[in-house]
Amino acid sequence: MPNTIDCAAGLHQTLERTWLRVQTFSRQTPEKVVLRPRQEQLLKLLSDHGSMAPAELWEALGVSRQGAMDLLRPLLKAGMIEKNGGKKTGRYSLKE
């Protein structure tokens, strides 16, 4: 019959492993995103065109390259859009 110390140690190990799994899962869930009007416009463009190159997005939104990236980054992080292709040939599209 196991003693109380062994049971407590086993329970402690189990709780630690469970906590680590919970933390891992928490990091994987997308963050809540509050869309700015330009981000809504960007999502509509991607919905209408399927995918767009970065230069196409800058032109359509009337923003600079940095402005477009500031709009894209939170959407990429939240998993709403994805980039396919390389750095120079990449295109952005809605994530399915």
C-alpha cells in the first residue's frame, strides 16, 4: 500500500503536467482582435480577390508598405490571414 508522501508526490507531478498542458493550449488560442476600419477593408479585398501581393494591398488601401504591414501583422498573428510563398513572391489570403 503506497504511503501518503508517495501519493502527494504523484498528485503534485500530475498537477504540474496538467498546468503545463493548459499553458501550452492557452498560447495556441488566437488573441481577440479588434479590427480597425482599414483592416476590415483589407479583409474585404482579400475576400473579393482571393489573394493579393503586398504591393497590390498597399495600392488598393492607399497606405505605405509599413502601413500595410501594421495592418497585416495582427491579422497574421490572430490566424485570420496567411502568407503563401516567399519573401518576394508571397501573397496574402484569408485563412480557410
